[in-house]
Amino acid sequence: MSASQYETSDRTSASTFQLPGLDSTQTLYASCALAVLLFTLITVLARRKSKSTRNSVLFVGAPDAGKTAILSSLAFHQQLPTHASLQTNSSLITLPNVKKPVQVVDIPGHPRIRVQYRDYFNDAKAIVFVVDASTVSRNGAAVAEHLHQILHSFMSISPSQSSPALIILAHKSDLLASTTSSSSTPADQMAINRVRTILERELEKRRQSQAGGMGIESLGGDEGDHTEVSGLECSAVGGSVFRFSDWEGGEVTFLGTSISRTGEKVQDEKANNIGGLEGFQQWLSDLY
Ligand SMILES: Nc1nc2c(ncn2[C@@H]2O[C@H](COP(=O)(O)OP(=O)(O)OP(=O)(O)O)[C@@H](O)[C@H]2O)c(=O)[nH]1
Ligand SMILES: [Mg+2]
């Protein structure tokens, strides 16, 4: 091959990597700048997408806790007669000072159905765990098992993803009012204290069983009996017992709630407030 032939082929291959009007160094810089721009664009779009996916509110909790009753109070401003739900309910609710309606998904508490919360977990902006404060002393272990499943899901969220907010409603506080009428503590606060204390005790039992390698009751659904169940990790500062305030999965809010009896109009039209659920409505509004 002659020297002139080499020259021609060199020029041809060089020209394929050059942008018109730029030499090879400038072409390299331009390509790098373009790559950085594309990367930034993709990252921004991906972040926006992951932020925008968390929009709904998820109601979970034991059967008969009051989830559907709360949902119908918020959605229809009236407590409709309810019965054990056998399928997931979904409704749009309006919140004070929030422009767009918010979707609420109510997962039945039946052990076989409750695992369906996982299908909605990644879209949830808030997880609302409803507890019947009037019966929790009797069924605390079962309620804690259910809550453990939820806490486990929180701890499984990857660090790059945002977590939903978690609130535990100490519900049916009206049923404590008669038993606590002589006490100076308001019924809502009494309900919170009771629910928090019982759940912390029951979750601590589960934590100890795990640590002792004794195995604990199943977390339900298709997870079966896990030997390495986690989700109850607490910061070392808090000492050795389970405390919601030390839980590593995030902040846990407690609120006492109740709703009026069947058929009563429960909305204060002017304030758009619903008796016994105002604090909860406000908490939701603050999220949106
Ligand atoms: N006293 C009182 N009763 C309530 C309150 N909230 C709900 N209830 C009653 O509790 C019962 C159960 O309520 P539901 O809303 O059906 O319970 P749920 O959590 O949806 O139960 P599942 O669908 O089985 O998971 C109903 O009879 C309600 O009227 C409350 O604040 N106070
Ligand atoms: Mg229901």
C-alpha cells in the first residue's frame, strides 16, 4: 500500500469521529458535555418520577378496627353501616386546604387478604395503621404481628427511595370515655397510651423471640416462616427494649380517633371537619 493510500484512509477514519467544523479534541469535549447533559436529564426525570409515585393513603389494621367506617366518614361525611370487608375498597376524599382529591385504599384485615397491602405500598404517601383501642388488650399479640409485617416492609425500602409516613390510630376512643370518665386524662390520650404500651410490649416479645432464635409466628402471606425476620431495629441510644421513638424505620405518629354512631351527620359543613377525626384530617392535609 502506498503512503498516499494510508493518508487517504487515515483521513477517512478520522473524519467519521469529527463533528462538522470541530477538530477531534473539540468533538471529544462536545461528546462528553452531551453525555453529562443526558445523564443529568435522566436522573432528574427519574427522581421526579419516584417522587410523584407516592400519592395515595393506605388503611391497614386488624378486622373490625374501623378502617372502612373511617373511610366512609371521610369520603361521604356519614358513617354507613359496615361489615367485614372481603375486598379492597378505594375512594377519593377531599381534605381541608388540599386542592386535589386524595385516593384512599382500605385493605381488609382478614389474615388472608391483608397481605394485598404490598400491591399498594410503593404508591402510598401515608400508611395508616388502625387499632381498636377498646379491644387491643385482648388481641394485642395478633395486632402486633400484623404491624410487624408493615414495619418489615418499611425497613425493606431501599435507601435511594422515599418512605411513606406512618401513623397509628388509636381508634374507637369513645368506647374508653365511659371507663375513663373519672380520670383527668382525655379519652384520646388514654387510647394512645394504651395502644402504644401494648404494641411496644408485644413487639418487644417478638424481637426477643427472634434474637433468641426461637422463631416467631409467621409474618403471613407468602413470606412463610422467616428465620431472619427483621423490621424491629431500634437505635442503640434507646436501650434494649422496643420503643417506637427509637425505631430505625422512621417517625411513628400516634393519634386518638373516633367517629359518631351510625346515621349521624358527622361533618361540620363550615370547617369541613369530621367529629373525632379532625386531628387525623389535619395530619393528612399537612402531608399534601
Ligand atoms: N364505638 C365506635 N365504633 C366504631 C368506631 N369506628 C368504627 N366502629 C364500628 O366498628 C365496627 C367495625 O368497623 P369497620 O369499619 O367495618 O372495620 P374494618 O377495620 O373495616 O374491618 P375489616 O373490614 O374486617 O378489616 C363497625 O360496627 C363500626 O360501626 C368508633 O370510632 N367508635
Ligand atoms: Mg372494612
